[in-house]
Amino acid sequence: MDALLTPQALAALLDATDVRLLDATHLLGDPGGEQSRRLFDDGHIPGARFMDLDHLVDPDTSLPMMMPSPERFAAAMAALGVGTDDRIVVYDQSPLHSAARGWWMLRSFGASEVAILDGGLAAWRAAGLPIEQGAAPDGEPGHFVPRPPAAHRRTLPQMQANLTIGAEQVVDARSPARFAGAEAEPRAGVVPGHIPGSQNLHYARLFDADGRWKRGPALAAAFADAGVDFERPVIATCGSGITAAVLAFGAHLLGHPMTVYDGSWAEWGSHPDTPKAKD
């Protein structure tokens, strides 16, 4: 299964018994994900389940969107009927392109066959394909066997150590204004700015005007223009780990690995002992 599917390619897979569809819509300013779930109930691809990113988090930290434990994630996926060996297609209805976060979490915890619907639900609708409404019915539980996501994730101590050794590049998916520290952060107690030495690649630059992913040379140019050198390891960061996963998926389309700093600026910008740079 390709990592990026057209609506027509996905439609051809809907009858396959090992294909699972997940709506991973996440919106800013939507505490608890209530608006995201209403969007799902108002219209979703037939057979899809709602991947509730707002609750797939670590409940023992005040930081937003931190990765849950493998056991918590596995239980949530099993409840959605998703197994580790299934072919999983993730899509969204969000300007944040939050399906990439769902893709990254699934891959981090051990699923190998995970794809994203190019253009999300908007592209599916534009293709004239069917829509279901209402909550998804309960189904058979899945068998999801998780693995620890250490290889895909960076922690605050690792990021602090990288400041000294400089072994990994850091690329920030936030807007240029937020990266420069020119506008206030949306979360209380978070200082504006960016990690010293990091580069800025706004996640929106990876998409065409119709919301579909850039491909090939156009996608590679977006990374190159931001100064990203794929000959060296790269860490993606953002505000809370959502759009950093967009950069990671873009790199994946180009055949390159990219890790994600899970705490992102919500953690770095609120920590009293981390240096903050401004342009």
C-alpha cells in the first residue's frame, strides 16, 4: 500500500477485510476534541472510526498532546478494531493536516502499513464518493501489539544534549512569525521564540493550494529551501507535536526518516532552563 492514497485508490480498498479507516481530525481551540467529533458525526468515509487525538495522550502531564504509554495506545486502537498488522488509512478534516499525527503515532507504536488519504475528506467529497453520518457502530476489537516508540521520538533531555553536540538538525513547523517570536504563544506561560540553531519550515509549505501534498521535486524543494540536509539526521518540532508530524510524513514521502520532539515548543518554551532564540 502506498503511503499516500488518492480518493479513488482508497475507494478501491474499502471492501478489503484488513483495511481500517481512521478519522484523525484535530483542531486548534477545541478542548477535548468535541468539535472534531461533531465533524466526524456530520460526515465521514463509510466504515471509518474516530481516532480521538485529544484523548490519545499522556494523562499524567500538563503538557498538551504528549504521547501515551504503549499500553494506553494499544487499548485505544483495539477498541477501534485496529490491529498492528492491518492496513490502516488515516485522514482528517483539519487545516493542521492532523492525519500526519495519527500516521506518526501508529508507525511509532508498531504499525507498518499506514497511509494517508491525500487531500483528506475534502478530496473524498470532491470526488463524489459516499459519505456516512452519525456515530460509528461498535465492532469487533482489534489486536494491537505495541512497541516502545523511542526510535521515533525525542525527549527534552535529548534535545538539550543536542544543543551541545549538534548531531541532529532541528526543523520547526510553526509559522514564521511564531518561530521568530514575533507573536504571542497561544498557551499561557510559554515564551515566544525557537530552539537555538533550529530552522523554520512552515508545514503549510508542503501542500498545494487544493490541500493535497506536494510530491517529488516540489516537496524536496520545500525542505531544501528551509536548509534541511537529509544527509544528516533531522528532528521535527512545532507547538505541541501535531504539525511536526506533517514534516515527518513529508520526509517519509521523500524516503528519509525524521524523528519528532514530542514536547515541542509547549515544553521547551515553558521550561525555565531552556534557552530561547528570537529572529
